[in-house]
Amino acid sequence: MPLTIDRLFEPFSFSEFHDVYYEKKPLLIKRQSPAFYDDLLTLEKINEHIGEDHLPSTAYRMVHDGNELDVKDFTYPNSSVNNRGEAATVDKDALFAKWYEGWSILIMQYESPAVLRLRHALERAFHGSALARVFLTPRNAQGFTPHWDLDEGFVLQFAGTKDWVVYDSPITLPGRRQHFYSKDWTRVEPTLTATLEPGDLLYMPRGFVHEAHARDTVSGHITITLRTTTYADLLWEIANNADVDPWLRKSLPSDFQSVASNDEFLRHVHRFFDNADLPAYIERLHSDFTDDLAPDAKDRLADYVKLPSVGADSRFHMRSVVNHELTNGGEHVVLTFHRKSLKFPAAAAESIRCMIASGEFTVSTLPGNCDDNLALCRTLVQEGFLGIV
């Protein structure tokens, strides 16, 4: 069964999670359901991935007790033919030698169709960019010492057990320039302690200090991080355009200190922000967000093979798309998604809306002319909006 947003937060509703926990406090969900994340990932799938795939070093890190291993210690030398033309390739023998010494393996970006669908669901719900990382920790080992993260974190335990300790949040919702320095942090009484087992979930808002330690089994979890756009980001976006004001392009006086008592500067700043086109800045941030999202490419090669033989009774499904818009342009409608804007006759709007509402359908169930709908479906398959069941 696909892991939807609603299932991810069971037994809580999404609105309850958002209103009570999101950006406020950690949440632990114990499920007693070891196979809950099997659709996303299993230890067997990771075993196959590491054992069979070519592993570029840029996708891997190794950590132990807060230290990160130099990439040279688990990759082939630059002169090796095993690099296959890349700057560095993981030497799996060296990788597992370090693993047996207690070093954790961190896969920096893990992709599968199921993981991508969950990422898209989170991105739609929070209007932020999601990234899935896999943490594999040997028996009785610890990867990172206490630290905080700068993104929202959803920890999904899929194998083994791991003891987690979550402490305080010294800085509320730290930003990109507010990093964690262990020398400045004093250990306090934990806010939450928990042993994660397969099927469990731990949510941590950014800024909460935490650490984790594997027990006597291999521990595997996916951490999905969520990077959202903050009000500070919006303010930066507006301020970065301050040079449109001729007065603000003037040089500061040779006596910088005089600016502190210069009300004229503040008047121009206030005028600049008062005249800022806020909807335009919001739209720009929205476009930057939607343009940078990974598309759902599962079975697109298979769709190409099937496409010539589709007919009125063929089944189609809408692919996982984070953001799409259907706008009316008079005689035409425009479907926008994944940096694409596709123009269709206005009569196609009702069929496209039906596709979006149904999720999965046959051409014969769409309103309007069957031949026109079949041509429409073929185009949308080719463009990656639809898939063939």
C-alpha cells in the first residue's frame, strides 16, 4: 500500500500534526508494525543496491562518533580504471572494512519510485523541498554526536533498533547562518528518549539537539529532510533587489558613522519596502520551488513501448506531480507542471480536470470526443504527466 501523508502520520491526522507539532516539538509514533516501510525500503534492497550498483563517492559519507571519514579512505585512487570516468568511485572493499570498524554509511540521496512519491506528498503539503537520506549503522555504534539540523526531519526506521535522545532547542528554528557548535552547547535533561523499531517514526523540528546509538543489530532508517521557505527568505528576496532604487545605489559617506543618525536612509528603506510588489516576489519564490523538483519517471521507457497500441479501453494514471495548474486562456487552456506549459483547445479542460480528479481512468470514461481524448492522453504520456497502467 502506498505510503501517503495520512498514513505517515497515523494515528494522528495531518492537521493535528501540523497544528500541534510542526516547527514546535518532537513527535514519536510507535507502531508495532515492522513491515510498515517495506514499500519504501528494506535492508535487502539496500544490500542489493550497495552490492550491485556502481557507487559514486559524491553520494556516500562515512561517519563515526561525530567524525567524518575522508573520502579518499573509501574510494579508488584517481588513476584507477574502476572510476569509470568519474572523479571518484566507492571502493566497496574499503567501505566494508570501515563498516566492520564501526563506521556508519550515509547515502546522501536515495531514490526509488515509492520514496519519490512520499517526497512529492511532503513537498505538496509543506511547499518545501524534501530529500531522502539513508543511514546504516553497525552494531553498537554511533554516527553523529549531539547536534541540531537546519531542516525539518522525519526519521523512518526500517531495520534494526536505535536509541534516540532529543534534548533542547537552544535557538528557535535556526536559519542557515546559525550553526551548531558543540563547545557552545551544554548537555541538559532530554526532552525525549526513545528506541525506534521498524515501522516507527520520529519527527524533529529544526534546532532540536539530538543523538542516536544503534543496539546489537544493524540499524537502518530513512531521514526525509524538509527545507521550507521562511519569512526571512522572503525578506532576503526583496532586499536583494534594493539596487532598483537609485538613491540606495549611492555610496555611503566617507564618515560611515554619520549614517547611524541619518533619517534619510531609513525613509528610503521604508519607501522601498512599502512599494515592493509582494505578490511578484511570492510568485518568484514559488516558481523557484516548483522548477527544481524531481519528476516521476517510473516506467517512462515502458510507456514509450506501449504508447502506439493504446486505445479507448487503455488505463492511464496521473503521475506524482508536486504542483500543476490548469489555466484558461480563452480559446485555449494551459497545463503547467515541471517547467512545462502545454497548450490545448479549451474543450480539453473538462477531460484534464477529470484525469486529475480520478487519478486512474480509461479514455472511454472521459467526457467529450473519444478520439480527441485519446490524442490528449498520448500527448500527456509523452510529456510525463500521465503513465500507462
